[in-house]
Amino acid sequence: MNKLDIFGWSVDPAIAASVVVGVVVVLWLVRRWVAGGWCYSNARLDGKTVVITGANTGIGKETAKDMARRGARVIIACRDLPKAEAAASEIRTATGNNKVTVRKLDLASLASVRECAKKIKAEVKKLDILINNAGIMMCPPLKTEDGFEMQLGVNHLGHFLLTNLLLDIIKSSAPARIVNVSSLAHDFNNAKMFWDDINLEKNYDPVAAYGQSKLANVLFTVELAKRLKGTQVTANSLHPGTIETELTRHTQKAMSLPWRIFFRIMCSPIGNFFRKTAVQGAQTTIHLAVSEELKNTTGQYYSECVPAKTNKQYVNSENARRLWEMSAEMVGLDKKVD
């Protein structure tokens, strides 16, 4: 059998073919590993109402599309109305479900949160699934309309208030679910709650602020689940995975040089191979929202559609209660859920 000349090397064709097949198999396995867990539930959501924040792009948009495909009435709550309307139109076309609407929600404004909740409660009689998905990541030092550090304000406080304002209609719709999108960052680089400087006014660090806001998502979920015990309303949080979405637009400026170089590599065409698509990144959110086997699961943190470990140092009932009380005071909410 004639040998193949590959870059000056004489190679047996059978060996070359075996190597090619091996490389293809390895690459497929790597991509399958990167894709992570998948929601295999075929649950229908006909007659159910879903509210999802920040669903005009990325994993939120894919989650909303999945909810619509299952037959739910989907309310997309977003700050950018033109972009949200375009996303809603795309979802309606893709799913054939015309019950996809948009409501204005700026999580950096408590007034906007209150107005959004008021409108939703005036329009729907039941709310079966609330997905707190919107967020901001590693932004420069910014303040919300109410003076809170932007990442804490948008990622946690805005959702904390929205959830509490909608809680009566959610409870009356039981069995119902609340899903909070957090991140592995809640346990990254020694993430912690800065109890004595919650808005990081003394020494702002975008990475630390992001970690704190994501840790707040997990702690909020723990306390919310505790307060909802016996109501048939569950609350769970999750890490969606490493995904390239608009959420990462501030990250390179926030990182140290070595991490910035690594991040640029990950954002290259080669790096894309090692990141999830938005559809893949939405799977754990979808799993927590619809899977039948999770109907009684609450207060848990998931990654890749399975339970995952949380920040052992900070995720406990005492810190969860402390954050709830602090958050309630910051947003002007009574401490009791009922």
C-alpha cells in the first residue's frame, strides 16, 4: 500500500485514517462534555403563566422560547423594550405561540420593579413559574437609581423585590416554582458578603461585587424556600455554565492581565469550542422550571441539571436570614412574606 506524504512524513493510510477518526471522536466527546446537562422533560405548560426577566437575549431568550414551545403564556420582563419586542416576535414565530408579551422592567429602579409587578398582577390571575434570569456582570463602579451598587442592585435586590411583590399570586397558583439564576462565581475567588460595606463604597472591585451578588442569589433562594415551606411553591438556584453572551461585555476590563489573556482566548473561535451555546446554557434553568421529578425539590443549588455544592463558608441559614432582613430594609419591604 502506498504511503502518504504528510508534512514530509511517510504515513500508512490506515494509520492516518485511524488517527483522524480518533481525533474526531475526542473532539465530539469534548463538545459533549462542554454541553453539560440537558433537560429531557416533555412537560407541557398549557394554561400556565411564566414570567422571566432579561429574556431578550442569551439564555433568558432561549428559556423563554422553550417555555413558549411548551404552550405557556410567557411574559418577558426587560429594560430594553425594542429589543424585548424583537425577541418576543422571534419567539412567537419560532414556536407558533402568540401568548408571548413584553413588560417594562428596569431592575436598577425599585420604582420600575414595583410598577412592573403591579401591571403583571393586574393582567394575570395566576403565575406558575417566575424565572429571575436578568443580570449584569463585572461592570465598572455604577449605582442604581436608588443608590445601590449596580450588581447587587440588579442581580439581587431588584429580583428580591419583584419576587416578594409577586409572591401572593404565585402562592395562590400553587404548585408553582421560582428559579433564580446564580453562578459558580458565588463560590469563586473567596466570594463573600460584605456585610459592613454591602455597596462596596470603600473599595470597589467588580469581580468581588459580582461574586457577592451571585452569592446573594443563592442565600435569597435558601431563605425564600424556608419561608415558603408548606405552600407548594418551590425555590431553587443554579449555575448555567460558561457561555458567551452579552452579560460578559464588561468582564475583560475587570480582570487582571493573566485572566484577561485567558478570557480573550476563550472568546476566540478556538475558545468557542469550549463554551456552551445559549441553548445549552439554558438547560438547567428549564430543568428546574418544568421537570416533574423536581416538584417537591426546594432550596437547592443546581449545575448541569444536577445538585451542586455551594459556598460552604457563607451559604447557611443564618446568613440567608441576615441577607433577607437587610434586603427587606434596603428595598422598603416588610420582613414577613405573608
